[in-house]
Amino acid sequence: MNTITRHSTTRRRFLQTGAAGAAALTLPMRFAHGAKKGGVMRMGKAHGQTVDSLDPGTHENGFTVAFTFGYNGYLTEIAQDGSLAGQLAERWEASADAATWIFQLRKGATFHDGRDITAEDVVASFNHHRREDSTSAAKPIVAPITDIKADGKHTVIFTLEAGNADFPFVPTDYHLPIMPSKDGKPDWQSGIGAGAYRIRNFDPGVRADLDRYADHWDSGRGHFDAIQMITIVDPAARTNAVITGEVDAIDRVDLKTVHLLKRRKGLTVHSVAGNQHYTFPMRTNIAPFDDNNVRMALKYAINREELVEKILQGFGVAGNDHPIGPGQRFFAKDLEQRTYDPDKAKHYLKQAGLDSLSVDLSVADAAFAGAVDAGVLFGESAKAAGIELNIVREPNDGYWSNVWNKKPFCACYWGGRVVEDQMFSTAYASGAAWNDTAWEHEKFNKLLVEARTELDEAKRREMYTEMQQILRDEGGALIPMFASYVFAASDKLAVPAQMSSDAALDGERWMERWSFA
């Protein structure tokens, strides 16, 4: 019998048609059909909380993201080469203004209870996040959908408030799986999904056990007989688990001891550059962070290069106080890189009418590996600017529900998003549930809507560049570094040479893409 424990929580390239109305046709994603089948894969994850839930609108950490990708199916997905591919949707097409999108569902795909996946399931799944009382983290990215309806059993029509050339990327978001419809509402409580694996046990904050779904529509996904995913938040314990063979792989390798793992026979350390970034969000609706001069002072008081060297051990690059990574389409490469400058920090303090500043900074390594040390280093560099950071070490357990998005100044990490609009809409748009800086900016919000509907690539680039500059100079997020995804795996695993860079561990789709060697 399946044992499923449930809780609730409050946290956390479009195939461009060129000619309007042209169809985008994709083939099923196929992952190494010659891959070895069998075995039990054991993954040690640096994430997981007792408040984790099966409700996809609440998924917010590396455990729940990997979990939902393992047992759920999605309309579209990001392939290992970064392109967009069909999954439960085999093709889609847009109207001339890209404001109406028609998705054709794959026939023969079923849920784990054997029921066919239909257009009504898609409608119910998206409406779960769209409803007025929804607290889903995906609500901002589905808000532009004004109507969604089924046209027969295998056709879904999305109507948007305005054109969106990137809309086929939206369903790749991990919050948006297709769930079975029950009386017009999605049945997420049962844990029945359409993924390559089905849930056998879910103990939030502890572990999840999954078994391969033998009747999955794509035999090229899901090579392990079973999955054991275990929460191991402590870096030392996680490292020891992979060294001793208790688990086959771990994420978020402790970079302070990564050299030890590199020398370990039978283990390989993997590094993938991506959109992951570490932040120190400031609540802009709480003094003194409501003054942009104070925010700018703190942005100049941090030594970014030191953090990249000492916290990331060189596995990353300095951030520029906006969340768009160097590998993304509209990255503003010509924006001047902000650097450590205590004199400029003092200047902005003076503009705020202050000679010095003393603030609390809440940190825990649950936020990101090395967050406590990063806070300490930040505090040391800030002293030269007359800023005293009181480092408050918060408990790892419950950090995301008790500290993040609540305390005025804390540490955070974001996996990033493939499409700029999704990152901005999720974390910086006015009213977004995950707007952890409580930031409001009229011009930014106006540009966000305009860029989404603009089909001219050059004009879109100008808009996204301006949005990055606004965030850099007026936003509430101090973003000092982009971190590469670093994980360790047993040589017994066949880890792909090319992996998705939109999230850790092959876009967190390791369950269905990897196998034993």
C-alpha cells in the first residue's frame, strides 16, 4: 500500500515560428534507449522540510522539484541541450498575435491509475494555480492566461491577455504538472501522476521512495527499478553518505571539501554552469531597506570576487544584482559590473543621512551551501564602509517557512529560470508570492508586460536590458554570485556528458534521464 504524507506550506526558446501562426512540432524526448535498466538509485539531497507537500503550487526546494519531475508529467520540458521539447503535448501552434495557443496532447499517455490524460485534466491543473484564492508560487506566471478550455479530448486552447512569444516555455515550470481531474479540480492529494515513476512512500523532510511506472508512454525514460531520495541537509553528513556508499549521488557538494571528493576512487565530481544564483534579499517595505540609498550602500559593501573565490571555490562568477545569467538570451552583458567599493558605500550612507549602519542578517546553510560563511565575509567587508552586520544564525530546519520571505534581511538561493520573463514574474513582479524583497516598481512592471508581448527580438532585448539595470540600481536583492551546479556521483552511475543547465542535477530530471553504467 502506498504511504503518502501530506502537508501544506506557503513557500517557495520558444521554438520561434517567425511567421505568425506557424506550428511548432516536436518529437517525444528520447533518453538513451540503450541505457541499462534496473537497480535502486539512492540520492542524497541537501533539501527537504517537514512542511513539504504534494501540492505542486508549494514546491520550492531541490527535493520537491526532483520529486515532482519524477512522478509527474508536463506539457513541455527543457531538453538537455537547452531547447524546448514536447512531453504530454506533442505539438502546439499560435495565433497571428501569439495571444492564443493550441496544444495537441499525446495520445496513449496515462496516469499511474491507468486513466488516459485528457484536455480536461490540463484545464483543471492550470486552474489550480489561476483561481482567485490560489497561493501557488506559479500564480504570477499563469496570470496572463484569461481563458483555458478543452476542445475535444486531446486539444487545449489557451487564451492570453496579450501575445507571449515565450508561452510554450511556461508549462515547463516545475509547479505546473498535469494532474488527474476529479469533479473539475485537480486531485493532487492522491499522489497519482503521469511521470516515469510512481510514489510508494513520501515522508516529508525525511525521504521519498518511488518505483518505475511500467506503462509510461516513453520507454526511453526511467531506467532504475526504484528511487530512494533521502534528505541530508548537513553537508558533512551528505559528503560522508556518498563516500561510504550509503547513497549513489549527492547534490550541493560542500565546496570547502570538494578536493577530498575529487581524490576519492570510484567518485566523480561534476560541475555545470547555469542560472543558479545566491542572494541577500532586503524587504523594501521595512526600514532601513525602504531607502534605496541604504540598499546601494550594502551592494557596494560586499566583496563579490572574494565570495566566488572562498565560498564557491571558483565554481561560479560574480553577480551584478540582477537574476539573469550570462548564458541567457537577453543577458545584459554591457552593464557595468558592480564591484566592492567601501567609499561608494559610505557615499550612499551619507545620501541616506547616515554616518554608519547596523542591521541584522539572517543566515543558515539551508539557504545555500556556505551561506553562514558568506554572511561572515560580508560582515567583514562591510566594516570598511561603516556598516555593522549582525549575523543571526538561523536553524536549518524550517528556514524557508520561518525566515525567508519574512525576515527583513536574509540569505537565499534561486535556481533561476530558462526564460527571463519567468524569473522576473516569479520573484520581482508586483504582488508575486515569491517577491521576497516586497519590491514595487511601476516602470519595471510596465516593461515586464510590454516585453512579454513584443515579438521584435531587438526591441525585447532593449526592454530586458533596461529591466536588469533597474533591478541592479533600484532593486531590493543583493545578488553577489552565480554558482555552478556541483554534485558528486558514483562511477557506477552513467551520468550524461550533456546535462540541462536550468537547474541542478540535469535540470532535476536525473530520475528519468540517468541509469546505472
